[in-house]
Amino acid sequence: MDSNQAKARIAALRAEINRHNHLYYVEATPAIGDYEFDQLLRELALLESQFPEHDSPNSPTRRVGSDLSSQFVQVRHQHPMLSLANVYSEQELGEFDTRIRKALGDSAPLYICELKFDGVAIGLTYHHGQLVRAVTRGDGTAGDDVTANVRTIRTIPLSLHGDYPDEFEIRGEIFMPQSVFAELNARRLDEGETPFANPRNAAAGTLKLQSSSEVARRHLDCYLYHVLGGGLPQRGHFELCQAAKGWGFKISEQMTPCRNLNEVRQFIARWETERKHLPYDTDGVVIKVNDLAQQQALGLTAKTPRWAVAYKYKPERACTPLLSVDFQVGRTGAITPVANLQPVRLAGTTVKRASLHNADQIVLLDIRQGDWVYVEKGGEIIPKIVGVEPTKRPPSSQPLAFPKRCPDCGTPLVRPEGEARHFCPNLYGCPTQLMGKVEHFIGRRALNIDGLGQETVALLFAHGLVGNAADLYSLRREQLMMLERFAAKSADNALASIEASKRVPFYRVLYGIGIRYVGESTARSLAEHFGSMEAMASASVEQLMQVPDVGERIAQSVVQFFAHPNNQALVRTLAEAGLQMRMPEPDANSSTKTSNELKGLSVVVSGTFSRISRDELKQLIAQHGGRCVSGISSSTSMLVAGDRMGPAKLQKATQLGIRIVSEDELFALLGQDG
């Protein structure tokens, strides 16, 4: 390769690596695995060393990938927050050990082995034992201040105990447990949203949410593993982490001192198998020199510390024939291609099906009928197809065609601008969508109607007894007993559960009617803000966007839903059946009332709060004689303003001269500032 050829290849590699950096850190939608990315980076580093005339200070080899977001304040790291160099083989691990020994004069270092958590790096700063700031890695020099969101993670202490340094930083990894991830993705699919690819992406997306209350509902977790600062009480990394455990931090029990490289290898081999039984994702082992003085002597490169390395496990992969592809229709009309595979054992389970996500993924993989495909579960809950084995492709194969019409009702599919998926627009005539809406309505998180399930819903539709959720409330005992799955007792139980659903709170009814993009937390926010179905149905896009967590896409979806006659009829019939269509008014004269401090005042609560939930805040206002209202008007007495409240609401309150208080000021007013 001559200089000109090298220049062209270097430019192409830099563009490709920068693209993958953006996908990984900013979009949280990586297109390739860590191993493939590292191979690109290594090739670039090699070419830059061979052809130094083409080196650049802005090369990806000189920087750490960035997850900076314009939505958060950026804070400069006091200590650079570097990445770790990766190794993938015994040979590379041995080369790391040789470099360490040579640099330290052949003295035998004590290594510390830790599991490498597959999450989001975070730096926490404490002053006088109090958490004052949480910052993401960002570009290694500066990161996003996500303190408000991090405060919601229960495993991160807000106040310390024990003999801790007066000022220090501790770093670790925020992650999403696998069980939380599975439930979150189930909800996203149910709400017509694209599921997260893996728990790491879900954690990254959650940490960048504008609503700390929604972050709290996603139950993130955190392990800490690196203490920084002056005057630290210990001179060893392991000893510092054990001390930090005494201050209140969650430190991994798997952190293990290793006296030599053989013990490091044993740790790696043990956890390659045992990690599969952990409730969170790991993708390797981190090996660190324990002694802090030795760490300082070894120093840093521009990108990585020289005293640590990450041994990355290769994701488990299997190759199996693709038998067919089903195109499934969801309740929102989203079309999801699902690959049917010849069963194959992978990561301890038998894999028969794998999602292909959307048409773009099919084109990207160039997947064809009859192909042998590679399936991975590394870092994934749901198996995914990651590639095709071209040597086994039938000569007569043709590219897989994404359907142009709905596989259920035959309606031409549409792909909305900015969306990755195709949709069937026949919302009120596609049988699968109609049944899916009823299944969603009766679900545990919505109306929670026991005794009815997917198969029963299909029977009710097949016999013409149900066409939408409202029809459930006109079912009779004899109609249910006609069905093969029902006897007298099961019919009575189902009808009793349908009757009990009339007492389900309004916000769950709102979630149950299935407005696209309106999940559980958004439904609760809308219900609390507007107070009733009628008020919300008549709201404009601008008024809806004043609600925390509601952007233009959700607001447009709500307006479109209530503009359709079918949905108007559905809501009207549900109201006539006796379902809850408004939030209960707080009883200012109830026995829980604690004072008359807010007696006669109408109070608007807006934004998110750190010390108390919005529901609890409204209950507190009622206990002190106040009445919570949803909208600001000339009759409003007070606005309790939280974080990220709508600017229009704040402006209107200011123009009307309404008293505006913060969360802390309200507590002080009520004598509860402690």
C-alpha cells in the first residue's frame, strides 16, 4: 500500500469509526459489536503509525467516544474519564502482563479482577459526605450532568456514613437489570414503540430522559469500582473499594485479588460460564494493577490507562438455517418481521425464533430465504440475527421482499416519515389490531380483567360477541357459556372481573384505551394534569405539550385519537358503562387533613420533584386544605413549580401575578421542611 492508498483508507476508516461512535454513544443504537469496532480502530492505528504524514489530532484513535447531549449541562471532568484497552485472547493478555512487568522492573504486581458491567459509565462527586454531582463519560474530557436522574437510583447513596474523605469522586457503571429490561421492552412493544436492543442501550436512553420521575420508574442499578481524589485513606485499589463499601456504596462481591497471571486466567475462565446466571449483563473481565503508586508510574495514554485492560468475551454465536419469515401485526399496526429458525442451542436455551426488527435490518443483512444465519445472544435477552453465511447460500436465492400489504387485512402498508417500521393504517378494520387493542385493554397494567386472555378474545371476536373493548361490558352469562372455554363458574368469574374493572383508576383506563405512544407513566401524567377524559379530549397540541414527558409526537397522537368518531364512541360507551373517567377530587375535609394552611386555595402542581412524587405532593396539599386544579387561570391561587415544567405555564402564571413557589418553599410553608 502506497501513501495515497493509505490516505484513502485512513479517511474511510475515520468516517466509519466516527459513524459508529455516534450510533453507539449518541443514538444508543450500535450497528456492530465491540470486537468488530476494535478491529476497525486497530487497523486505523496501525496505518497511522505506518504513514505518520496522514496523522491528525482529530483522529478517532486520539479520543474517547462521546455520549454528550445538548439537553444537559456539560461539566468538565477533574480527572480524564478514559476508556479501557480491550484484549480478546490469551496471547494479548500475556502481552499486557509482560508490558506491566517490564515497566515495573519485573516486579510481580498484584492484579485485581472485576466483572466488566455492560452499562453506562458514571462519575459521582461527594463533598462532606453528600452527593453533589453525577456526570457521564461524554468525550472523556467533559460529560453531561445527570445528577437529578442519578438521585433516583436507590443503590447510589445520597449521604455517606463512616470515615470517608471530605471530597472525592467515585466512578462506576449504571446498568439495567435483565428482568427490568424484559418488562420495559414488553411495554414498549405493547405501546407501538421500538424495543431497546439490549439492557445497555436501555440504561443509556433512560439516563438521558428529561423526566427524573420516569427514570425512577425504570429501576436502574449501579456498581462502583474506582475512587479518585487527594488524601485517600488507602494505597491500593482493592482496599479503597472495600473502604467505599463501608461508606455506603454498592461494590461488586466478585472483585478478586490475583497474585499472578495464572490466577487471572482462572478468574476469566470461571466467569465466562458463571456470568450467564447473573441478573445483569457482563461482557468481560477488567484486570487492574492494584497498587496506586504503580498505577501512577505506569501512567496513561491519550485514550486508555496503561495499568488496566478489559478482557472481552466473544458473544456466543450459532449458525442455523432460516426456515421462513413471519410478518406479525401489532395492536398499533406495526409490522414486525420474525425469523423462524431450525432450533439451535445457544447460551443455555433452544432458539427457534429471532426478531428482524424492520425492513432496513433485512436489507442491511441481505437476508434471503434458505440462508444459514448467525444468531447471537451476547448481551441480549432476545436472540438476534447478526449475519449470513454466504458460502451456504443457495445459488438461486432472491432477496427477501418486505410485504407491501398488511398480511392480515390486505391494506397497503405505510412507513411514516422518521419511522423505521411499516404500519397497517387500517386501525379500525384490521382484525389483528382490533383483537390486540382488546388484549391490551384487559391486561394487568390496564383494566386487569381476569378470566379473559388472548385465546378467549379470539373466540369472542370469532362469535361476533366483541368488536372493541366497550363490548365487554354488554356481555351476558349465557353468551360466555356458549364458548368452549367457559362453564358456569368461569363465566361468573369473568363477569365479576369485568364489573370490578369499573373501579380501576382513571389513569389506567386512559392507558387501557390504547393511544399510540401513551404508556403507563405518560397516561398518569396526562390524567393528573387534565383531571378528566373530557378535559384531555378537548386539549390542543400546545396544551398537551405543557404536560411533563409529553412531546409533539405524543401530543399529535392524542389529538388524532380523540378526533376519530370510532374512538369518541368507544370513550362514550365506556363512560356509560360506569368506568372511571376522571381523577378523584382530593377531600379537603377528610380525616387526613393536618392543617388549614392552604384552605380555600386552588393550587397547580407542574414539573418533576426530587423529594416527593406528584401524587404525594397533591395529597399533601389536600391534607392542608388546598384543592389541586389542572390548568392555570385567574382564579388559581398558587403554582408549585418543579423541574422542567412547561415554559408557557410559567409565563402565564407570571403574567397573572400568581404566587409561584418551589418544592422546598412549599415544605417550609407547611412546616415540613425537615
